[in-house]
Amino acid sequence: MGTLPNFLSFPSFTPPKDTMNLIRGCLNSIALNHSLAINYCVSQIRTLVEGQC
């Protein structure tokens, strides 16, 4: 995972590495259907998004 897909390299969307890892972990949690992890994940992403606005 050295390079990001092209649509992620636009200046308007440059998430830090930890955000990418958080989202990746989230998708894994959803795939495994861990409801507690999903709830934690959603709250973390919401906090990140609100912090950037």
C-alpha cells in the first residue's frame, strides 16, 4: 500500500495515514460484523470529519 489511488491524491482530499488506517479497520469490522467495533468506528470517523470542517 505504498501509493494511494489517483482519486485520493487530489489536493482537496488528502487524508492522513492514521485516517486511512482507521477507515480500513472500520471496513474490516463491518466485514466481520463486529457491532461494537462498528459503533466505535463511526464515532471516530464522525469526530475526524467534524474536526476538519
